[in-house]
Amino acid sequence: MQERLEKLHAYMESRKLDALIITHPKNVYYFTGFLTEPHERFMGLVLVRGESPFLFVPLLDGEKAALPHGDPGDRVIQAGEV
């Protein structure tokens, strides 16, 4: 999965993108190994150029998302924390 994230970062660089948010659950799973169905709640993998990626998940999924799933970065942010 690290290789997938590296390719995504390279794509961001080639397109001069400062940030990218991936919200479809299957795409989040593809890049992180974390799979859930957030229903109407927001969930996303957030990539910012030059920083580690992080998952933004509903409060109900925070504990599950914090388990090792490939490499979504070391950060999981739960809704309500920001």
C-alpha cells in the first residue's frame, strides 16, 4: 500500500496539487486497507503535499480506524475532534 500512496503523491506533484481528499470507501480501502461504510457520515483519506496522509473518520469508526491497516499515516482524526 505504501507504493500506491507514493504513486498518488507523484501524481499530485505532476499535477501541482497541494491536497487531495479521497472519500469513496473502496478507494480509501485501496490506499489504506481500512474498510467501513460511513453511510451519511463524512470519511476521507486526506493527502497534503509534504505531509503524512491521515484518515478523517466518523467518531463511531475511530477505534477501528486506529488499528494497523497498511499505512494511512500515523494519524486518524475523528469527527468531533476538530
